[in-house]
Amino acid sequence: MPARIKTLYPGIYFRTKPRKGRHGIERVYYAVYKLNGKTVETKVGCQYRDGMTPARAARIRGQLIEGKRLTRKEIREKIEAEKQAMDERWTIDRLWNEYKDRNPHLKGWKTYICQYDLHIKSTFGDKEPSDILPLDIDRHRLRLLSKRSPQTVSHVLKLLKRVVKFGAENGFCSNFPFIIKIPTVDNKKTENLTDKQLKRLLEAIEIDNHPHAGPMMKMALYTGMRRGEMFRLKWQDIDFEYGSVHIRDPKGGPDQVIPLSQPARALLESHPRTSKFVFPGRGGRQRMTIAKHVNKIKEAAALPKGFRPLHGLRHVFASLMASSGKVDMYTLQKLLTHKDPAMTQRYAHLKDETLKRAADVAGDIFGNVTEVQNGKE
């Protein structure tokens, strides 16, 4: 290392070194002073790069002695300590990653990851739960409601609550000290079609040329299967001998086996096998969407604007079963793979109407009997 050269200012020295990216040399100034009985030498700046002069270096030396300024080493140590502290913070992002690592087999991960990445990460990801105020969440809730359905917003806020609760239960952070307002969602909404609408739909399916859209709509109507369940359905999941369908990873519960109705069996037996998936996507891989094609059939059949082509047909299946008078609510719950019987109860009124009609028939019969008896008398 070059020897230091004294300047006219007490305790200020410099060394010379080649300039970076330029020709020539420049001075590097150092301040030397006593601190707690020890001699300290610290770099204060370069002649050209930092615009440093002996006079300016002397002023900086005075600030260092008075404790009004940190040395470069102290600044580096402070930045490193702050960085380490930041790395150790249990932010929402860090809690989320820990939550994922500890729950690798949780159902619905693709949906949760999408919800987090789209609606939580950018707003709360770098914050600790203690940094989040009720107003922050309320503003976020209102922003989401202006663009998303109440059900989507409900799922997002519940996911945020669940992640923070996980952190609190494991001692990483404190739980929210306030109640998050969750939008009210009407889960009792059902969709149905009249006989004429259903007839038009089946006719539209027959003339449509897409290899999977029409068959998927029929499958939803014949079995009540969800869209995602049909996307994941493989030929190995269908047992033609015993007449059953193995549903993998149904929403909110373990795998289920449902009976294969005769119309569904006939549909599958005539359906071409081009992949291990029954309704494959591009390249024979698992299908990710079918919306464009089923909506085309829906429009051709002139179905109501709000009717959802696949989920709505699941409702139609359930409504037909419930109103037949031949299927009890427990059986319908199993057919629909509902985890909570309350979800199936939305169709109970249809069964009640069927029972009422049966009671009216009984009333007519007994009324006729009474009239005959009165006539004889």
C-alpha cells in the first residue's frame, strides 16, 4: 500500500492511486483521529470521484470525532445489519412461503397461488402483519370488489387471514388484532333450464364440431361433475365393468367414486381416445380451459346470458335429481361430492315441491273417494 502523505490540515492524509476508467492518478483522503484511546484511520473520499479536498476532509474528520458522522466501515456495518434485520422480518411473503412449505399436500394449491400472486403479494407482500392497518385491508377490499366478484374477494381475504393466523400459531408474528370484513356471498344461487332451453342446448351440441366442448357439457349434465374434475379425468379413472367414475382431487375433500349413469356411459364409450385424459388439451396434455367453445354452444342455444355453461349444467343435474322425488338429499350430496350437506340443501325446496305434488295427488284421490261415498249415501 502506498505511504500516506500529510496535508496542511491536522489528521488529514492522502494516498495516490490510478483513476478508475480514466488516465492519470487521484488522491484518496483519509482522516486519522483518536477514539476511546485508540487511533482510527478511515477513508473519507476520493479526489475526483467524490470531489474530496483536504478542507472538506478536515470538516468530515471533525464530525467523526464529535460522533455526528459514521465512518464508511460503520455505514457498511449498519447497512448489513439493516439488511439482515429485513431478511429476518416475518413479512406476508415470508409467511406465505413458509405456509406453502409446511402444507405441500393441501388441496387447491393452484388456486391459492393464483389468488396470492394476483391479489395479495403486490399490496401486502413486503409488510409484516403488524404494519397492516384495518384501513389498508378495507381499501384493498373495496378495490377488489370494483373488479372482482364478492366470492373472489372473500377467498382472497380468507387466504390472507389464514396465512397470518398460521404465523401467529407458530410464533412468527402476532395475529391481526382486528376483524377483517369478509364480503357476503350468496352460495344458495342455483341455475336451471326450462325443458325448451334444454332441448335447444342438446340440439346445439349435436351440430357443434368441437371434439370436447359438447361432450363435456353433456358429461356435466349427466353426472354433475365439476369443470376441473373433467379437466383432470383420465381413462383409467373410468370403470366400465362396475359402472363408476373415480373423481380425483374434488373440491374441498378426498377422492370420490360416483356411479356412471347410462347416458354418461354411452357418451364415454363413443368418445375417441386420443390421450390419457378423457378431454385433453393441446398436445394431449391436461386441459386448462374450454370457455370459448362452450360459450359458443351456449349462444347458439340462446341460453340466458348469466347461465354458466358447465357449472350451470351441474346445477341442472342436481335440480333434476332433487325434483324427481326419487333421490334423497344424502344421496344427492354424495353424487355432487359436497363436503358440507348445507351446500346440497339449496335443492331441498325442489324435493319439497315434489312431495307437495304427491300430497296433492293423495288429496285428489281421497277427495274422489269421499265424493263416491257421499253419492252412495
